[in-house]
Amino acid sequence: MSLRTAKLADVNALAMPESGVAIAWLGQAGFLIAGAGRRVVIDPYLSDSLAEKYHGTQFPHVRMMPPPVSPEFLAPVDLLFCTHGHTDHMDPGTIPGLLRANPDCRVIAPRAERERALERGVPEDRLLLIDAGDTLDFDGICATATASAHEKLERDTDGNCMFLGYALDIGGVKVWHSGDTVPFPALGSEIEDAVDLALLPINGRDQKRASNGVPGNLTLGEALALSDRVGARALVCHHFGLFDFNTADPTEAQATIDQSNHATQAVLAQTGVSFQLEMADAAAET
């Protein structure tokens, strides 16, 4: 069974699937994922905190798309995952409101970014820290952290990875959000079984952005190749369409996907729709 799409006027209306997972894009690297009776969020950036921070600079971070939902209205959410400490992934304009709306929600963040997570509004008693290779179980969801290289592999003084991805076993489906990363030989090596659904950035990288403190990510071609390598049944491409200096052209990207010859079914993330993928066994029976 392929990745299916359906119209979704309201992110909070994302239905809990009978089998597998359903996801909704929140913009940039953010996703809401529903499965196994749980709803989790990864890297939500639902504010204008970066536009406020960088107003009047070379890269003013003006939104190209509005947030699909306000943090205070994104509920229910059981778990919030942050892949790293950059504001569009660990947002002080999103986290406090989302946690107020979801008083039982726990936050999972890199061990290397403990202090930043606390500064960004995560109460210490709701914070769970993780490093690459670690696995946490949450009553129906198993999360394994994977190392990422946001242009390069970085570690804190204790050896903890600054940038992570998360492989989530949820609803009988393995979803891998790589976090912000470029290719490197060990990328995804912490994942034991084949990935069902990959969520990968495609905004690429170049010297201009790097020299101005904007580290890059996978290109679309690299994301397609990586999806094939990890055996993904489906790929949702993201991390574009939010800031004009750090995006990918969706028309060109779609043309590349249409002309590609890859085993993985690839689609571009879009708001206003949901994506659903069934369990592999259930898909094989239909």
C-alpha cells in the first residue's frame, strides 16, 4: 500500500488511523504524527520568534507561509521531540504554549542541549534527554535517537551529539525523522530494521549560506538515495518553503521526483493534507 493523502483543513483534525500512522506537516521540519493511540510532534516552529530576532538583518527570517496552527491550540500531544537547539526546531515561541495546552506532554531533546531546552521553556520535570544510540519507550512508542551532521558532526565536551534524528516505532510503522543533516557514512546506522517512512530535509547547502552561519542539509537527490539505502517505503521531503534564503524550489523538486527512478515513493510535504501509511503486513494483505 502506498502513502495515501487526504484533505486536512485543520491540523487538530488529524485522525487516529486504525493501522499505521497519519502525519501532518507543520512547516519547515515540523510534523504531527498520530498512531497507536498517541500523537507526537517533532520540531514545531509555530511562531515568528526568528523574524523578531533577525529583523533588519541580511536574513530577516520573514515567513513564506503562515503557521498551520497556533501552539496553544495544538492538542492533544503526548510527546514533543526536538532534534537540536536551532530556534526553528526548539522554538521559545512555540514550546511554552504547546506545553500549557498539553499538561501531560513530555519533551525529548538531545542531552547536549539540556540547558537550551530549559531556557526555551521546558520544565525540568517534563524533560527527557537522549543521545545517539539511546532508546526510550513510551507506552506504544519506541524512540531511538540517531546521529546527524548539520554540515558536520558536532559533540559537546561530554561526547554527546549536538544534532539528532529520531526513529519512531509507532502503530507498527517505523518513521525516521533524520533531523537536519548532510550525508555521512554512519547516517542512520542506529536503526536496526528497515524504515517504512522517512522524513528528510531537502533544502541543500552552499557556501553563501554556510559562510553566513546557515548550515545546510541534504539535497533532494541525496534524500532520495538515502531513502533507498534505508529501505524506506515512502519519503516525505521537507525543510523548504519557510524562509526565502534557505529553501528549495518545489516546482523543480517535483520535476526531479517525477523523473527519478527510485524504489521509494517520494512526495513533497504540503499543508492542508494528511499522509497515511499502513503497517507493512496490513499493506501486503490489501
